[in-house]
Amino acid sequence: MAENEPILWVTLAVMLVGLAGSVLPGLPGVPLIFTAALVYAYATGFEVVGASVLVLLGLFALIAFVADLIATAYGARRFGASNWGTVGGAIGGLLGTLAGALLFGVGALLGLLAGTIGGVFAGEYLRRRRQPSTGENAQEGPRFGRADWQRVSRAAGGVLVGYLFSAAVQGILGLVGVIVFIAALFY
């Protein structure tokens, strides 16, 4: 184990960054913890950290990703987003995650949050535009008025509440993942 000690310290440092990223936007979280464990296992020939630990940490990473998507969409819905806004938020969240990860490197979580909020606004705007107009200004089409902006802003606030719930879930998963990794080193 002494020959692997430098690799272990680097792995633990990366896991600490992942643990911080579990609750801070813009940093990778639980997936980084999984990746660090995978690299360590590969570098040590899977002698200390085996497949069962890696599968468990991979499952934690998957749960963390899904929790992000579901919690932000649920938060938007709970705070008043329509079906259009909820679908827009889910699509925006996926696109934001991909753009954040591919274009900005470590910005997947920040991209998820920004994409979801933008998607909620876009979905609500499109829903409002599709509604038939009535009244004296029917030829102009539906307007996106103050009440609409307030409802959409409240739904975007729901995205933030969902994100905070997701951050709590990710923080717990990240902490448990690091504990599982450290336990695997000794048992």
C-alpha cells in the first residue's frame, strides 16, 4: 500500500473537491467522487477497491444526476409552472447540463440550473403564445403580462428550491460515497 500512497492522497483530494461540488454549483460533485474512485481502482489494479464499491459509487452518481433533474422540475411544477413550463425546464436542464459540461468543463451543475430556469421561462412563454386571444386586442395575439411574469418567476424560484433539495441529497450521497471508499481501503 505504501507504493500507492501518492495516488491515494491525490484521489482523496479530488474526492474532497467532489464533496464540495456536491453542494456548490459549478463544481462536479458525486460523479467526480465516482471518477476518482474508478481511477484509483484502475491505478491499483482493483486490489483495494473492487467492482462492488465502484458499482455502488456509480449508482450514487446516477442517483445524484437524476435527483437534480427531478427536483428542479418538481420544484418548478410545485411553484406554479404549467406542463409547458415543466417540460421546458426539463429540456432546458438537460441542454444546460450538456452545454455546461462540454463547453465549460466543470459547469454542468451551473448549466443545469440556468438551463432549467431558462427552459421554464421559454415553456411558459410558448404556452401563453399558443392560447387563443379574446377581447378587443385579439388580432395582436396574447400578451405576456405582469401576472404571467410573476407566475413564471415564482416557478423559477421553485427551481431554486428544488436545486437546494437536490444539493442536500447530493451532499449526503457525496459524503456516503467518500465514507464507502475509505471503508473499502481498510476492509
